Amino acid sequence: ISKAFYDPFEYLSFLKESNQFDSNFKPIDKEVLYQIACHQRVQNIGSHTKRILGLIPDLDVNIAERCSGHDGTYGVRKDTHTYSVQIGMPVAKKITDTTDLVVSDCVMAGNHVAHIATQDIESIHPISLVKMAYDL
């Protein structure tokens, strides 16, 4: 069964490598902070998301290859929330005045980074950027 399951961007990369992927994207004039999800690093999924997002014209992708500090319930439990914020703060500090969105393959991680940031910023899953690039 495991051979039939893919990370969404791993699957899009597979389609691209086999010339079945339509990368006729419209430009997205945004700067995003992409937090590489911890589960992707641990599972050795690779940088498929980064590669696919790199195909979107005018999209400026800044990488944060660090833990967000959320880790399941760690970010929301009363006894660990403070530590969670300390762990995630280096990622949140990568958000600048020109950053438009926080993006992560882990929705909880992205939301956590956006929540602890000093700026008011939205977090979305990277597949939403692909949807925008297809003008859907």
C-alpha cells in the first residue's frame, strides 16, 4: 500500500519527470516564507515542493529549514506552549515586511509560525499557490 501513496508535491514531481505535468502557470507576484515541514525531512521526501513552487513565475520563495515548534499538541498544550514559541521563533523571525505569506506542507506548522510572528500574516498550504498559479 505504501508504494501507492505520495506526498502531493512528490506526485507532481513524478508527473513533471514523466512529461505529464502542465506547468503553464500564471505569475504570482508574492514573496513567501516556505517552512520545510519536519515530517518531510524525517521521511526523506525531498524538496519536491520547493521545485514545483520554483516553476511559478514571479513567486519569490524564501526557505526556512527549521522546526516550527508545533509538533502535534506541543504547540497548544499549556505546559509546553512557551517552549514551542521559543523553538519556532527563529522561523518566525525570517518573516520580513515584504513577506506576503507563510507556506508549509504541514498546515499546523505554518499556522503556528504565522501566529507567533510579530507581523499579521496569513499561512496557507503550498498546494493553494499551485491552485492560484492555475487561476482556479
